Amino acid sequence: MNDSPATPPSAGPVSNLPEYSVSEISGAVKRTLETTFGRVRVRGEITEFKRYPSGHLYFSLKDEGAKISGIVWRNAVARLGMVPENGVEVIATGRISSYPERSSYQLIVERMEYAGAGALLARIEMLRVRLAAEGLFDSARKRPLPVLPRVIGVISSERGAVIQDILTTIARRFPREILLWPVPVQGEGAAARIAAAIEGFQHMVPPPDVLIVARGGGSLEDLMAFNDEIVVRAAAASRIPLISAVGHETDTTLIDFASDRRAPTPTAAAEMAVPARVELLAALAQTTARLAGGLARLTRERRFALARAERGLPDLPALLGAARQRLDDRGERLDLALPNLVERRRAALREAERRLPDLPALLRASRERVQERGVRLILALPNLVAARRSALDLSGHRLAGALRQSVGAMGARAGRVLGRLSDAPLRAGLREARARLEGSAARLEAVSPLAVLARGYVLVSDPAGQPLTAANSVKPGARLTLRFADGTVGATADGGRAASRQGSLSQGSLSL
């Protein structure tokens, strides 16, 4: 049966070319590509890289003249061997297939590797610059290694010469407890295992005192696990001092920049981690000898200085005896001097007492002068008041006469006006002043002791002028002075008796 459709007679000339549907052509192309290019290795630079939520990776590989699309299915990502990045030249291993819905062909990638050392070094340098810009390699982050760690953590392969070299070196130098965290040091998943080991040591209780990340030599591809970003970040975030010992002395990985110390070999890392017991003992012996020598030298110097000071000191027993003798002498002189001083002070006091006036006599004389001046003032006060009153009256008459004469000179009318304006107020002021003066004189006369004496009372005093106010203070035969209102009279007391409680006068006699 002919599969070609029948051609109508009016369709034109008949063609010998077979006719295919779109699906048939697409399927044929797909089969041809997959048959002809069953498994290929394609070298190119990654571009247009995308990671979809489904887990598939889409990208393109390009060179100077062409570009091909590439896909990594989700189940092949873990076995890919590296993490694709834009701008990295790789060699992708896979098969060529097509996508009929878009009439495009693509590379189904199963494995990927860096295209030579140049590409690896370029990727490492890019990562180094980026991490350095973040400050992960700053020297301020570096921590000192402990002098003598108690426990040493080692991250390395459990097989091989590396761990044996570390164990042998530590046992030879200074045996310490070693904890090994075995990890693969190359291949798929090695970087994640190494980073997990560094993080795991941080959570141990108690944690190790120092960590060693070690691996033997190898090619650049073999050491790529220690150039991975997750390993470098784990080393930089480690709270435990970390020593990197990856490869030989000429090999350099990014973990060397993030670690606290870099060792050229694993053996050198073990030597950095622990000191040599023999060297410590030698240093201790040398330090002990230096200390002993310094102490002996210091003791000799102090002994010589003490001897020089001793020679410069005076004879202390002689000084003490002289001081004791001076103390006895001062004590004896003090015992003699104190009575003499008291006697001199007493004589000076008596001399000053003799030079002092008779204070009672001075007081009596002062009191008599005061009393005499008081009496004189009281006697002179009425005369003074009368004289001031006469002078005031005379001044008033003179002023009134002068005013009348002045008024007469100015005229009768002016005199009457002036008389009404000036004479009456002047006389009123004079009367007011005279009244105040008379009132003051009356008050003075009321409190004057002479007024009391004028009523028949007598002021009795002793010869010293002291007033006598009690009869029992007068002795028989005592001389008395009687002051009357108009003078004084001397008298002698004969005797008498005290007044009664009702205030009756004492009975007695006086001889004038």
C-alpha cells in the first residue's frame, strides 16, 4: 500500500520526493543525532546559566564561532563533579539530542570538568578576590596557636601516609591526644565532607585545642576540594585555631589564606601544633640556669651593698647609750627646773598683785563720784528748767515786740493781717512748748530722790558711801551718814531691833 496521498489530476506534475510530516522529520533528526553522536565531550565557556526550581540546570556552551544549549537533569547534578558558573571554560561529557517542539538540538550533560589548569586557576583567582573583599583573609582574624595543646583534631583521610606522618611526629615531639575525623580529600562530595568536619569539631564538648586539615600532594584538580568556597568559609568561621597542610610546599590552596597558620607539609603542621619535648626541656634547663645565675649574682650584689651600708652606719649601741644618758640628764634638769619655774611665776604674780590698785577702794570712789554727780544733777535740774523757761519767755516777748514794730512800719492794715497770721500761731507754739517743758519737769521731780527726802525720809550710808537698807547690818557704835533733802549729818549707832513682818519701823537711837 502506498503511504503517499493520491494527487488530484489537476495538481500539476507528479514529484518523486517523499512527503513527511513535521513529527516524522523531527523524530528522524532526533534519532540521527542520538545515533551519530552517542557520547561526546564538548569544550566551551559556560554562559546563560540558570538553575530552575525543578532542580534541572540550563546553560549554553560557546566558543569563538558557535553556541550550543546544554542541560543537566536533576538526578545527574550530584554526579556532575563541579558547580557550573558563568565564564568558566569546561569540558562537558554527554550526548546530543534534540527538542522537537522548538526544532533545536542540545547537549544532555552527565559530567563536567574544568578545561585545563588555566580555567581552574582563573576560577580560583576569582573566588580568592571575592572572599578577600569580604575580609575572610584579614590578618586580624588570625588567632595564635596554643603553646601546648591538650587535644589535637585532625581532618584527613584515614588511609595514607599523611595521618601516619602526623601521628609519628606528634608522638616523637610531645605525645598528645589526637582525634581523627576521616574525610575524602578529593572527588565528589569531598568539599562538603571537609566543611562538615570543621564545623563538627566546633560543637564537641570539650572541643580540641587546635585543628589540622591535611592532605598529601597532587595535581590542581586533586586539590580542588580545598579551593571550594564552603571549605574556605568553614575554615574562616572556625573558633578553634586551624593549621592547613594541603599538598607540598609549592602547592597553595584557598584554605591556606583562611587558616590561622599554613604548613608546607603535614609533618610541618604537626611540628607547629606541639613543641619538641627535648627542646622544651633544654629551654627549661637553660632558663633555670639563667635564673639561678641571676639570683646568685643579685644575692652577691645585695650582700655587698649591705656590707657597704653596714660600714657606713655608726655604732648603734654607743648612740643608744649616749641618747639614754642625755635622756637621764634632761630628766634630772627638768625635775630641778620645774619647781624653780613655778616659784618664779609665783613671785612675778605677787609682784603684779602688789602693783595692782585697790579695786574695792576704786569702786567705792567711783560710786561716790557717780552719786555726787547724780545729786548735783538733780539739784541743778530745777534751776536749769527755770532758766530755760525764763529764756523762752524773754525770747517770746522779744519776738512779739519785733513783730509789732515791723507791723507798725508796714501799715495798720498790714499789721492787722500780719498780727492775725503770725501772732496767734506763735503764741500757740510757745504755749505748747511750755506745757511739754512743765510736764517733763514734773516727771523728773516725781522720780527725784530729793523729792522723797523732802517728805521726811533719810538716806543712811556707811563711811564708804554704801547705802544701808537693813537694820541688822548696822553694828553698835558704827559711824553713819544721814543724807537729808538739804544736806548731810554724821551719826553714831547705839543699837536697835529689826522691824516686824507687818512692816513696823525699827526702834533704836542715833547719836548725832
